[in-house]
Amino acid sequence: MKKGDIRPSNGGIRAAFCAFFTVAIFAAFVVRLFSWQIIESSEYQDDVLSSTSYTMTTQASRGEILDRNGKELVVNDAGYMITFNKLYMKEETENAVIHKLINLMNLRHEEWIDKLPIYIDSDGTYQFETGSEDTVDFIKSKSMLNMNKYASAEDCMAEFIERFEIDEGYSKEEIRDIVSVRYNMEFSGYSNSTPYRFAADISRDMVAIVLENSQGFPGVECSSTFLRYYNDGDLAPHLLGSVGAISQEEYTQLKDKGYSLEDRIGKSGIEGAMEDYLRGTNGEKRITKTSDGTIVEETETVKAVPGNSVYLTIDSEIQEATNKALEKNVKEAGNMYSDCVAGAAVMIDLNDFSVIACSSYPGYDLQKYNTDDKYYEQLMGDDTLPLFDRALTGSFIIGSTFKPCVAAAALEEGVITKDTTIFCSQNYDYYKNDVIRCMGYHSNETVRGALADSCNYFFADVGRQLGINAMDFYAEKFGLGVHTGIEVYENTGILAGRDSTVWYEGNTCQAAIGQSDNAFTPIQLATYAATVANDGVRLRTHFVDKVTDYSGKEVILDNSKDPEVIETVGISTENMKTVKEGMRQVVTSGTAKTIFANYQIPVAAKTGTAENIGSDNVTFIAFAPYDKPEVAVAVVIEHGGKGAYSMGTAKAMFDAYFKSTGRLKDTDSQSSSDTSSKANTNSKTSSNANQ
């Protein structure tokens, strides 16, 4: 190259090219942006305006229920449901799709939700179902059909047919089924943001069939759901309770808490009592749909949070042993007394008054109850009332198991001392028109001996001197005739005098021996026995041990710490000691000696045989070990006749508990069968009324 020649370098050429390219790109962006915002703005504005976003709810799983040892009692099982999605379903084909789906479900023997209280009678006429008056009134109301109260089922169906534009080509039965679905869709608030649940639990085969024929079912969707599954469905059905569809009344009360008409809710037992903990928090997803019905976006905006886990105080193994023992003894009693078909038994942990076992017989299978309509109908028609929770809501005349309460009250009020003697001549005739017969001729009795012998004469006289008001005052403090504090529904029982409509002076003597109007629940009896064992301090009886998050890592509620004191009875230590000594004598030399005198674990107890319409009720309360009590039990066998059956049940309960602690071996414990047999042949005196 000659001196003075100037040529551009390669670097300069590249720089120039890059600058040109950059300018070109920005120019293109500017042109395109101008086109979008100015030239094509109306087109895109139409698309934006024609797109609509909907927020839909995603289901949260319900919390599980476990026993005190973490054994799963109620869990969530994977299931499938069919829902209608209004975003995809076309109004003009709605009835046809429903009709086609119902036929398919019926062909496969699958159940769909049918809540219309109208049926077709043998004459082919529409009729209202009996017992559905409230629903019928709603159908006729302004909220639905706006018809007068005299409108017939035929009138209502005609209005429904017109309202839902149902073709005349369907049969009467088909029309009725389509109306049922359409009615429930409207009742449930079916909308773009609220799908309708057509079937709550379908088989996998049904899912496959619906999916394979999806073109014929526009808007019909199959999705997974959470179904309640009850392990060992007959273990504690009354206590666990059930879940069911929310009612209109419940929805009105709970809608502000986020409930919808499609929700299921705890109806009874722990499922109902702990609803706020067990219910999870539903999530949300946003769906964007264009004007032609195309879904262009689905986004989860709020993640569903599962419900909390509830740990009960129940020990499954001891509960099962209690169930078996109660059933066995009721059946054995029924062989002798035909009116004996039922009973209940409760065990309480004295550390905190938590319930270890709570059994009501006859019971039922909770899993079948929730899934088998025929089984439910069978239960409803059973004369033994298996759905009735005798342990918590049954009030029973308890007989002489009331006497420790009277003894404690009389000692504390100074009516008697531990050494006071009363001469028993068998017939207590202070009130000539109300003579009370004692089942023995006991001569001079002190309070401890009177408890051991269950002397009616002694307690009738003590009750007369004490008076009904003082008697009731202490009874309530012991937990009789009042709520115990349990989380689920319980009956308050009946306290003679306080709850009596008519009262005569002589009735006080009857009340003192556990007769008159006195009638208490087994859970109250167990609480009462536990309070005696706990030296007159009554804690809150409870079924819930703790509540954790679904993972079990975070404790939200803990009842095992700092048990709540409900009542201090106000009986001195010395007087409580005297009562407990008398209850110990019941076992060593009194009415319970045949079964418990040689029991390896020292027990204190009180028997009761209460006069009743039909065969006598037999009751039993006890606590053990006597010197350092850990558990208290109460057993009631309705019309059981002989105390051996209630005592045999209690013994099996103690066996199960002390075996679980390693302090009782199989060889150290007689079988309940041997115990009952021995008691039947050797303890004739314990079968008498008020023993």
C-alpha cells in the first residue's frame, strides 16, 4: 500500500452493519406497534371485550380422624365424580345430554343425585313424597315456582316442564328424571363459576365410558374427588359421625364462611363437632373463555389447603375389646331376659378425663351406612335402634350406683359420720304409703358396710335426713344431670327433684337409692366414677386429644396439657376416703366380690340393679387401681336383669387396659364367659333390685 492511501478496516465495516441492522429492527417494531395500536386496534379490542374470565373453586381434602396412638379411623379415599360445567355445556342440548347420561348411569347401575320429592304412582300420576313437606314448600315458593300452597305435584311438574323447556317426546319417567336434575342444578346455584355435581361417586369403568364418549356429553366432566372412608366402620360409629350434603338451612347459616350448596359437611359426632378443623380451605382457578366458547387459559390462582387432622383420645384396641364384651354380655343377658337387647360402656383416663373407650350396643357399620341405601333402610327399621347412641344420649335409671354420691353428700353435710350406724330391719317404712324394701336384713350398718351391702334401708334414711336439694347439689358437682363437657352432643339426663314435675317427701328416699326420676347417661356415670376416684375434682371429659395440620407436624390444639377443671365437689379428703373405702369393700366382701375379689389389680366399685318397666337395668361403676387410680369405667345394660353382665363387661375392659400396660397377663385373667357363668350360679343376691 502506498503512503497516503486510506482504506476502511474490517472492524469499521462490521460496526456499520450492526448499526444498520439495529435501526432496521427498531423500525420494524415501531411499524408493527403502530399497526397494533392504530390500524388493528378495533379488532384486538373486540377480542379483549369478547373474552371473559371466571373463577372456579377447587376442592380441598377433608382432614383425617385418628385414635390416640395415631391409628387412622377416618381417611380420604380417592374417588370419581361427574360434574356439569356451564362453560362447556350448551343450553339447547342440555336436556338431551342429561337424558342420555341418566340412561347410561341407570344401565350401569350407577347412582346419580336425585333430590326431587316427586314420584309416579301406580296410576301414572305425579305425587309428592311423604315426609318432604319442607322441600315441597320451597318448590312452591317464590324462590322457585311461585305457586300457591294447594298446587299438586302434577301442577308443579307442568310448571317445571315449561320452565326447563322439556320436549314432549320423553316418557313420563324420563321427564321426571330430567326435571330432577334441572331442579337440583338450579337449587345448587349452577352457573359459569359454580359447576353442578351430577354424581358424587362413580366407578372407574363409568369414568372410562364417559371419557370415551365425551363428544356426546359436552360440558360433562369426570374428575377425582375425596371420599370419606371409615376404617373399622363398626368400631365407634356413633362417636365418629358422618358427613352429608349441606342442607338449605345449613347453607343459609354458613354461606358467609365460604360454603356452597355443593359442599358436604359434618352432620354428627366428631365429623360435625370438629367441622371447623376438619374442613379444608378450597382453592381457586381462573378460566378465560372467548366469545365462541374456546377456553384459552386455565390458571390456579389459590392453592387448596387440606383440613386438619383430629386425634381422638380413644384407644382402638380397648374400644374393640369393649365392643366385643358389651355385645357378648348383652346377648347372654338376652338369653335369660328377652327384653334385654342393648347397653353401653365407657372408660375414662383419670389423668385428664379423656375417654379411652365409648361403646353403644347395638351399633352399626359406618362405612356401609354411608354407601349402602338398603343397609340404611334396614337400620332405620330395626326395633333395637342401632343408630341411637346409648352411651351419650341414653338416660337410664341407675339404681344403687347413685349411693356413693349420697354417702359423700351426707358425710360432708354432717348428716352422718363414718361411724354412724343405722339399723336395717329390711323394710323402711318411715313413710307408710311408700315403704322401701331392702334386699337383705343387715342389722346395724355403717356407711362403708352399707355401700358394700348396698343397703336400701340405710340410704333411704340418710336421704330423708339429707333432703333432695342437698342431694341434687352434690350430684351436679359429681357430673350427674349436667353436661360433662364432651365435644359431641350429649343428653343432660334427669335429676330427681330438680327435673320432677310432682314431688312428695317420700320420693326423696327413693331418689337416694337411685330410683324415683333419676336417669343418667353412661358418660355421666363414668365421669362421676372418675370424679370420686379423683378425690372430688371433676375435669372436663373429652374425646379430642389434639389437632394438627394435615401433615401432622404442626399442633394447632392440644387437650393433653393443662386439663380443665370443671368442678370441685367440695368433699373433704377424709370423707372421700371413707366413700372409697366403702367402694373397695363392695369388691372385697360385698356385691361385686364374686367377680373382682381375686382380681390381680385392686378395684373399687359400686353395683346397681334398678327397677324398671320390664326387666331390671343393671349398672356398674368402678375405678382401678384402688390405691393409685388410673381409669374409671361405667357400664349400663338395659333390662340386663343380673349384675353379672355389667360386671363382666367392666372386667373385660379392665383386662384390655391393664394388658396394654403389661401389668396383666392372659393367665391372670378369667375369660368373660367364665366370669359371667360363675356369677350367674354364685351371686344370686347381686341380682336383686337396687343392689
